[in-house]
Amino acid sequence: MSERLDKHILKNGMVVLGEPMESVSSAAFVFMLPCGAARIPDGCCGAGAVIADWIFRGAGDKNSRELGDALDGLGLHRISSVGSSHITIGAALESGNLAQALDLYADIILKSRLQEEQFELARQLAIDEVKALDDDPRQKVMLKLQEQFYPSPLGRSSLGEIAELKALTAERTKQIVKDKFNLTETIFAVAGKYDFDAIVKQIENLFETNQQKQLKPVRPGSKADKYTHFHNEGAQVHIGLMTETVKPTDEDYYNARVAVSVLSGGMSARLFTEVREKRGLCYAIKAQYHSLKEAAGIMCYAGTTPEKSQETLDVIIREFNRLSEGINKEEIERAKVGLKSVLVLQSESSSSRAGGIGGDYYMLGRVRGLDEIKNRIEQTTIDSVLGFLRSSRFKDFTIVTIGPNKLAIDY
């Protein structure tokens, strides 16, 4: 696994990172722009989703069609997401086209046309995506869960709220782009086959300024209610629950990741076995680790029927709490193998590594080598995981349900 990291910081504070991958002929890059959902002004929930589309509708000397043709002509596969802290845009492509792609993305970031008629199209697409959640209650319950679990505005929906999207104007959104597309807090990351000296020279020519500007930090507010129910007459109940755990900077981070994998690392894991296989309570169940820079939690989803929903929730909570009572060697080994398998797959994807090194730098202030991660997973033991679980017991569950009836919450 690669251990080399290339790094350069521009005069304006923009960070340039790279991880070479000798076995690939492709390259992937991302720009992490500090314009995520939590950084959007109050009353503009969903502006990030609009911006992520709008900036691609014409930039520099190219209109929307010409820019789309130029990007497609490079054969790139676009990367685009809106998170709590950042809008991330980038692409994976044949490495020989990297320089041309960076020129186009510089125009998208610095010289987007942001035309009003294109804004209306971008905003309507964002509204339609929020409306589509009614047809995807699994995604909806998990978005609402994060919104309820994290202190406001950290859990704010990346898709947005329809009322605020409808009230959003082109001028207001332009101002958000101007304020938040801040190069001082932008991270650029590339992975795969590349010439780092050439990239640094190009990035300097495109983005270098002498001015640094720090954005105001996000100040977390209060958390929402412990239990939120959304009424929906139907034959299914969707359950989301989340409980606090350690952040990636904590010494027990890898113990937490292994513990989650014991709970939900495959068909032999606790939740699948106890809730689905033995009792037949649900048709889908999964738990996973989720973190922001400011907080972290273990989140769980279960899809079931109204008749089985209460027992499903009760058994899930019991399995969370029972985990600290004991874990056997086979469970630990399966959990560690599963985590390392994911690591191997990520190590073979330039897109995953570009996003990974950028995310690491933002969250940790440094980039973890793949061998470091693998070794830290290997170092976990039954005693270390149980020690973590017993000193950091699961409590204060945040629960969101979508279905015909509320559940009894006594946790």
C-alpha cells in the first residue's frame, strides 16, 4: 500500500495534496470548497445543492452546453457531493487529460457565470430531489436522523427544505458563492498517476493570491428531540437510530470501528443474525459509523412492518447494549477482515483515495497512510474493544421513525 504523500500549501492557504498510485493509469481529483450545508446561512437550507449544480451551467468563456461538451470530451466521470462542511467537486479521468480538466474546474470555481435563467433550473432540480424523498423513505429517515442527532446546524440536510429552496433567490445564492468559495480554506487532493510538480505549478497559476481570509467557524447549537416520528400510512416502518461515539481523533477510534463491524459487518454480524435471521423482525438492517469534524455517532437503519416495529427497535437497542457483555474471537477476526477488505478496495480506487486524503486532512490535520490504518485495525483486541465499550456505554439514543404509528421510547 502506498505511503507517500505529496503536499504543498499556497500563499493564500489553499492546501494541495497528492497520493501517487503506481498501478493505475488514471487520476482522480477533488476540490473541497467550504460551502457545506452547515456553513450555509440560516434560511437557505438547500443552497449547497443548488450551487453544486448551478456552477456547472456555464463558466469562463463557455456557456452551459459548451462547458458540458468540454468536460464530456475529456472522458471524465464527475464527482460531486454536498456534505456538512464542504461542497466537493472533482472527477476521475485518464491521467493525460488532467491538466485540461483542472483548467476547466478553475473556471467553474472562480468564473462561473451564475446566470439567473440557469439558477431557476438548478433550484427546481433541488426541489424535485427533496420531493423524491417521499418515494425513498429509507434515505429520508437517515437524513432526518442526522438532522436530529447532530447539534444545529451540523446535521442540516444537504438536500434542503422545500420552503427555503422556494424562497431562495439567485442574488442570495450568488452572495453565498462569493462568501464561501474561500481559497484559504479550500483543499485540493489528487490521487493516481500525476506529476506533482506540474500540478503545483498549474494550481499556483490558477488559484494563487497573496490574500488569506478565514471564515467564521460554525457554532453548534442545541440538539433536537430524542424521538421524532413522521406519519406515513403504509405497509412499512422505517427506523433510524443514532448514539454518540468517539471522533476519528480519539485514541479509541479503531476500537469503535471494530465494535460497529461486530454489530453490522455482514451476514454473520450481531444485528443481521439476531434481528433478521433468528426473529424475522425486519427485511433490512444495517449499522455504520458516521462522523463530522465536530461529533460522531453510530447510526442504524431497520426496515420492518407496523406489527413488528416495536419489537424490532427493542431488540436493536438490546443488541447495542449487549455488545459490551462479551465478544468472541471469531467475531473480532471477521470484523477486522471486513474493515481491511474495504481498505484494500479503497486503495485500488483513485477516486476513493483522492476523497480520503482530502477528508483526512480536514478532519485530522494530516493524512493517514493506508498501512497505518491497517496496522491500527490489526492492533485491536477483544480486551481493547470491550474496554472501549464498557467505558463508553451506548446511551441517549436519537430515534426517527416513518410509519403509521409512533413507537414507545423508554431508553
